[in-house]
Amino acid sequence: MRFAITHPMHSHPYNPELVTGAGIARVAVAAEKAGFDGFGFTDHPAPTQRWLEAGGHDALDPFVAMGFAAAHTTTLRLIPNIVVLPYRNPFVVAKAGATLDLISDGRFTLAVGVGYLKREFTALGVDFDERADLFEEALHVIREIWTTDNLSYDGKHFSASGITAHPKPVSTPHPPIWVGGNTAAARARVAKYGQGWCPFRAPALLAQTARTAALETTEHLVKGIDDLRRRLDEAGRDPADIDITFTNGVGGTPGTDDFNADEFASGVDELERAGVTWIQVTVPGDSLAHTVEAIESFGETVIRA
């Protein structure tokens, strides 16, 4: 089992210590030393004030911030949580991803999602109703431009003729692509394009807000994993080659008074039996010192234990 954290800008307003270069470096270095395998940032370039005040959170640009984290680490994999793919031209995403993979010596994973904040789409000039088509087409383009020279493509949303984008990523055949979302459509995209599936815990109300399928219990997750494996088999792909990320709902949140490392470890074991390969761990973001303390304690009591 491997563990990852997202830089803990969980709220609006955020703690300003977390958005300095020194703060980002300190969190990334602490995570690497504690035994975490992945580190990333969220993606919200243009959220509304209403969403922020209703429980949303601020965000740094994930590619810029991951590049900074890469410069201060040597083993930590850079995994955004997640890039909203329809927000960006896929050729630009491919260039940013290839650059990050190159400068980090092959430590980049492109985790992507469809997105759900309609007003954010509007602010970015992207057709909200076309987001699924944009997502599907972008996945195809990114994979092709990473692996092909003199690429020509004529799609519904993107067209290109004779494009060669160098330098290529270091990772072969390309950086892993993880697809977020709880739906059958997300799992179908994993089977077609991806090397990982990123579902998330979503009770019915949250699922409605995030415009995805409800997924709350390990039993729900197992059904989704079974469906994914069936799709992979049908595509002639080995399910053992696909990563699955999830959060652990047992034992509480690291850095809080009621966190129980033994119970958390039991939850990890249950998720591992279900087929999960990465655990997304939440750490506090109320202060830089508390964040680092929680990371170090989790490394001692869970990862190394």
C-alpha cells in the first residue's frame, strides 16, 4: 500500500504559511521523509465566492506548485488531486505534464477529472455541457502527443496537423494517467486510456453536488472495482496493472485528538483486500507546524509501523 497527501488548503481562507515557497517545500520534504509516496495539489483556477463560502477551498496552480515541490524532493511522486481536464487545451496539458515528468526524473502522474463547477467553466470560457466530450477527446490527444511525432488529429473540439512536441516525457510509454470519478463512464475511460482510477467517498448529497455517483462504503467501492476489472478484461488489459486510490474512513483524521493509528491501519488492510493500492490521507491545514507534525506522526505510527 502507498500513501499520498494533497497540500492541505482545505478551506477559504487558507493559512498563508502554506502558500509560500518555503511552506510548500517544508510540507513536501516532510511527506517524503515520513514515507509518503505521493504529493499533489487541487485545481480551481476560477471558483466562485459563493462556492468558497459554502465550504469550498482556495487553490494554487497545480503544475507550478508541483514543479516547485519536485525541486525539493527526490522520490515523491507528483499527483494532482485532480486536474480538471476540460479547463485546458490538451496540447498545453501535455506540454506541462511532459515538462514536469522531465524535471522530476519521471515522477509525474496525471490525475484528471471532468469537473462539476458550472460557473467556473463559464469563467474559463468552456462549455459545461460539452465537458464529457472535451474530457474524452483530451485524454486521447494527450496520450498521442506524448508518444507520437508528426501527429495529425481532427476531432470535434481539437484539430492539429503535423505536430511534434519535444522534449518527450521521461516515463515510458508516458506518465501514468489516472481518471477520477465514481461513475461507470469514469471506469470505462480507465479501461480505455488510464493506468489508475480515483474514486472518492461521496454520500448522496455530496455526489449530487459533485455530479457523480454516490460512493460511501467499502462495499460500494468493491462493486465499482469489480466493474472496472470486468471492463479491463474485456479490453484485454491486466487489472493488476491499474492503481486504485481511495480514502480511509476508519480511525479518524491524522493530526486530530481522536485519531487512532491502529484503527486506521485496520481500515487500510480492509481497503487493500478490496483492491486499493493508494490511500489518500488528509492532514490538517490550520498551521504549517500542525501540518508537518501530523505528517511526521502518521509516518511513525502508520506507514513505518
